[in-house]
Amino acid sequence: MVSSKVVSKFFAHQTDENLRSNSEHGKHKMTDAEILPRHFQSYHQSRLLIGVHQRGDGCDEMSGGVPSEAQLVAESEHATSPPRGWNSYDSFCWTISEEQFLQSAEIISNRLRPHGYEYVVVDYLWYRRKVEGAYTDSLGFDVIDEWGRLMPDPERWPSSKGGKGFSEVAKKVHSMGLKFGVHVMRGISLQAFSANTPILDTVKGSAYEESGRQWMAKDIGLKERACAWMSHGFMSVNTKLEAGRAFLRSLYLQYAEWGVDFVKHDCVFGDDLDIDEISFVSEVLRKLDRPILYSLSPGTSVTPAMAKDVSRLVNMYRITGDDWDTWRDVASHFDISRDFSTSKMIGAKGLLGRSWPDLDMLPLGWLTDPGSNKGPHRTCNLNLDEKRTQMTLWAMAKSPLMFGGDVRNLDETTYNLITNPTLLEINSFSSKNMEFPYITGIKGSRGKNKVMSRHLTEGGMLNTRALGVTTCKDPKAYGWSIKALDQDLEQICWKEKLGSKFEEPPCLYKRKPLLASSEEMIYKQKYQGTLHLLASDGMELCLDASPRRRLTSKEFGGVSFSSCKRDANQMWELNANGALVNSYSGLCATVDSLEADVGSNGIRSWIASGRRGEIYLAFFNLNPEKNVISAKLTDLAKVLPWKNLNGASCKYHEIWRGKFGVTKQLISIAVARHSCALFVLLCD
């Protein structure tokens, strides 16, 4: 039986001393010379803790020390500003121990909590035994309870012994003034499925029974829908069965009972979309009487159209693959950030509050490597200009800020960057954030460049970078039809050519899935009418909807080809409307003209409004050489029409170079390769 603590536990209220501090800082009046409040850091911390309501114009509804009705409503609303915290993945991968985690949490409480970093999250495989043979996709090394639910490895997490799970760790984290988070995977583990464990009925506190029998893991697990990039780890569960829903409910009620405040749910979004599981988990979390913030990861191939069905169910969701410390990873975030801003997705309605497109963790400071069995052992590969570019974009796009470096070895340069008061002010409190298109760039003494130079990809149409997936609600998904070659051989072809170099539209060869005789009846009913799609006749390479390895953000997501298998990732169904639907994710195949090295060069700019009337303007130089980037004040008014900038005089402060000045016409500055400039403007 689930403890009553699950539905009665709330966070401790703020002390009277902190409330007095809020009132003092709320009355602080900024002078023009200060540009930003001197006491921003402690003010920001207090504001996050009490959940001050922000109006649509970016201003606070806060008067004196007595909270208004709107403020009290905001206190119960989830993620009123982009969540901020620390995640163990970039520095420890999966190997972190309880001792290392609590050491990190204590440092975060002392050094980063005053700047609004409030979540500390254990990333994946906390249940895997750290022994010889164990790695990120190994089988048989996980700790599970009698109900097939994952439990912390007791050797790495000794306080979990005796069935306590993470409850003791969560208590210690809460005592530090922080919130505790865990990473979880889709569905049920292959280990629990293989052991055929019973399912817990959380109402009765015993095994789940229905129709006169006890239901087991093999009744609900969908082995053919294993996570594409972790096939030995986890698979979807059948949420159409009440037994499948009972299993998922038992997981998340257990997390709540442990005192978890943040869940990072992996392999259910992007190419690996499982909208049924997301929807049900969201429903479970919505019914709890204590807040658990709901996050999705990763976001390979995500588009605003795909995210619209999901954003209302969660509080933050990744919109790229994994971000690591390379320049191409950083640069790959500009286009997708622009698209989500244009689609009005930033801070849209989410689970019991707001939801935020997530550009991924910040791999700064002391790090490990992707998929490593080692902890932190190297420094970040980005130079200072590239780090500033990343932090500035994350702030302007209002992405959640989840630091990933080892805080036990936090250098002053990294610390000053992730706690920069201007960036944190923009990230939490700015509004009308968008890409600003009206800029010019000059390379040295040469002529002007346009904002972005685009080039179509050249090569054969079945280059996998031209094939992708999208939500089946997207009209561009309706483009496939059958082409008969002879009575035994057919192709499925795209409706149109993509360029003059291609004489014929792209086609795939169709074939019914090859099923073992013992599995024929099992799969025939589930996947009747589905097809394998081959790159060419005679080649045993079938089309995957989701890549079979975890991608970084600089890599193109979407479909790929691999050896033909009996799993849903390679099963497709052609609908009468011309949509080619995948059985694994429910997404549809599409063909796009792909831009070469998208987002890796050019100049970009973002703009936002501050809550005190200031304007934030960022210039980004993605080129490999210095550029002089400029914008006219009259062009700022095109995207900020409520600002009267005709004949205005603007005081400005560029924060990275410490440059101050006054202008009536033009903002212009030389920006080094891969660097940025960030202006705070006060105009009258």
C-alpha cells in the first residue's frame, strides 16, 4: 500500500527572514547606471522559492510583503520559470555513488542555490551494479524488487538497503534546501520482463488480478517496442491494458513516496515517441498532492508540430539530441530554438503550470565522456567565447539551465559564467524572446553578408539525412504511394522530386516482415498490414524509425537503415491518405530537402524585453572568422512595436566586454569567431 506521505508531503515554507529579504529586494529601484539590480542574486533566489506571479508583460504582480491572490495561485503552479539545477550525467555518466552525489548536493546548496539552482538530479542507471561486464546497454546487472520495479544499487547507494529506495537521499537533499530528481526509462526493464515478475496493485498492496488471474510482466511488456538505442534495457508497456497502467502507476507512486521532486523520463520522446506512456504518466503526476516536475529526454528530430501534443503534458522537454562540448553541438541549437520561439512554445501551458523547450544540460567545467564507465576526468573542450555563446543562447531562449559539470572541481570561470546575474535575469524574467532577423555582418573590411547562407544537400535521394519522421498530423507526411514493378515486387515512393538533380522521386522496396513461425500468430494480429522497407531490392537493410544509438545534437536524427529485425522500429503501415506510419513511435516518414551543415555558420541575433523596460539584444557570430555585427534601433521597433523607439536615445551596456555607451541610430560591435555580444539597452 502506498504511504499517505505520497499525497500529503509539501515543501517547507520560506522563513520569515527570507520573506523580509524578498520585500526589501522587491522595493529596490534600479538606476540607469546599474543596468541590473545589485542584489539580483539573492532576490532571484527568494523569488523562485515563493513563486511570484509574472504578468504577460514581464512585470511582477507583487506589492509589499503580503502575497496577493495571484501570487498564492502561482505558488502552486509548476515551473513558472525555466527550471534550474544540476544533473550528474555530463560528469559521471551512470557511475555516480551516494557519497559523490551528496557531496555535490552540499556544494550546490552552498554555492549555486543562491542563484536559483534548486534541483539535483541522479541521471540514468542508478539501479545498475557497477561490476565487471556492466555498461550502458548491458543486461542482467540491474537491481529490481519483487514487482519488477528498479531499486538503487545498494553498493553505490547504501542508504537504499532494506527497501528504502531513495527516501534517505531525498531527505538529506531536502534538508539542504534543494529538490531531488531521478532519471527513468520508458516502460519496463527487459530484466523484469525476463523474470516475469508480478505487477503491484497499489490500491490493494498485493499482486494485480483481473479476469480471475494474476497478471505478470510478460503480459504487459512489448518486447518488439524496446528502446531503439537501449534495446537490452527497456521496452514499452501496453497502456491499453489496465495491468500495464497499474505497473506504471506503481512506479511513479513509489517515486513520490521516496520524496522525488523531479522525473526525467527518457526514450519516450522525439524519434522514440510514446505518447500513450507520456499521457498516462502525466495523469498520474497530475493527481498527486505534492509537486513532481515532469521532464522528457532526448528530443532527436523534435519539431514544434510534434511537441504541441506533448508540451501541455509536461514541464520541460528536450528538443535536440544530447548536447556535448563541441562547437557543432552548440551551433546546432540555433535553428531549433528559433522554430520553437516562432511557434510560441516558450513557457506555454504545461502540466499544472508551464512547459519549457529544453536545449539540454550545460557540459561545462570538469566532465566525462558519452557512454563512459568513468567519472569526471577531463576539462570542457569549448573555449571561453564558445561557452559564452552557449550560455547566452540558453538564457535568451529561456531554456532550463541544468549544469552538468563536476561541482566538486568547479573553476571560477565556469562558476562566474553559470551564475552571471544578467543571464539569469534574462532566463527567468524576460519576455517576448525571439530570434531577431534585422542584422548585418561584415567580415573584416569586406562586403556585407546576409544573416544565413543556405545550400541544399547534394547526393542520392536515399541519403538517410534526407529521410526523417514527423507527427502524422503534419500535412507534409501525406506523400507516399505504391509503385508496382512486377507482380511480386512493389515500391513505396515519395510523391515528388526534391530537385533537378533527381530524375525520379525517392522510393523504398516493400516486403512483409519475416517472422519466426513460433511468433507468427503473436505478431500477426498486432502488426497486420505492416511492412519492412528496404533500401534496395536484395539488400537486407531495413528502415528504422529511430536510430539504434543515442545521437548528439549535432547529428541528424530521424530514420536510418540497419539489419532487418522483428521489432516495431522497422514496421511501417501505408495509410490510404499517403501517410507511412511507424509502429514503434506512431510517427510518419517524410522526405525533406536538407540544408548542409545547418546552423554551423552565419550570424544570428536574439532579442527580448526585460521586466523593468530594458531591452536585451544578443549578437552571435557562428562564422570561423571575426565579424562586425550591426542592428538599427528603428529595426528593433519592428519586433517590439510597443516600444517607442522613433528618435529614441538608448544607453547600453555590453556585458562581456564591459562596454558602455549611448546611441540614437546603430548598435554595432566586432564579434570574434564563435563568440557573442550581449547588450542591455535602456531607451527613452
